[in-house]
Amino acid sequence: MERVPEPDVERDGDADISVGDPVLGKSRLLSQQCDTCIFAPGNRMHLSPGRLRDLVTEARQRESFIVCHDTLPHYRQPEAKPAICRGFADRYRTQALQLIERLFGFVEVDPPH
């Protein structure tokens, strides 16, 4: 089975991975988990042992979030825009997610197909 590169956590200030919608002034959040969500049962992304734990730990320590791998520039379809991973947002309440929700709100977008 071909190994898929592991998803990365969004980096602050990285314009290439902005989940912000400049027209609506809100952050994009997937409306549901994508088909290969890193939080889905069965390790559909074939992450190495401990990698999911590391991604979650880093995002939580930074009080940030995880960007859905299906919406990252090297994975996504041309029409897809970076969006916050629904699997992460449904499980964790970081400072960034709370601030976005209270100050601006989210615009829910469907996962790319």
C-alpha cells in the first residue's frame, strides 16, 4: 500500500494555509469529517504510531487547531479552500476555536470529494 504523506498542523502566519474566508470574515470549518479524517476509526490516513497524538498535542499546546489534510494545498482539489478539521473541532475546545466562534463565527463548508 502506498504511504500517504502525513498531514501537518497549521502554522501561525502562514498565508498559504489560511482558513479565513476574506469575503465573509469567518473561518472555514468542515461541515462533517472528510472520508479519510485522521480521527476516523481505522487509521485511514495510515499515520505512523503516535503521529495523531503528536498532532493533537501540538495543536492543543499552541491553543490552535488542525487543518483538514484534504484541504491542504498539496492534497486539495483546485476549488477546495483550507478548512479546520471537523474531527478536531468536535473533540477539542482550544483558545483559537473559542475566539473564532465568539468573535467571528464559522462558515461551514463541505469536505472536498
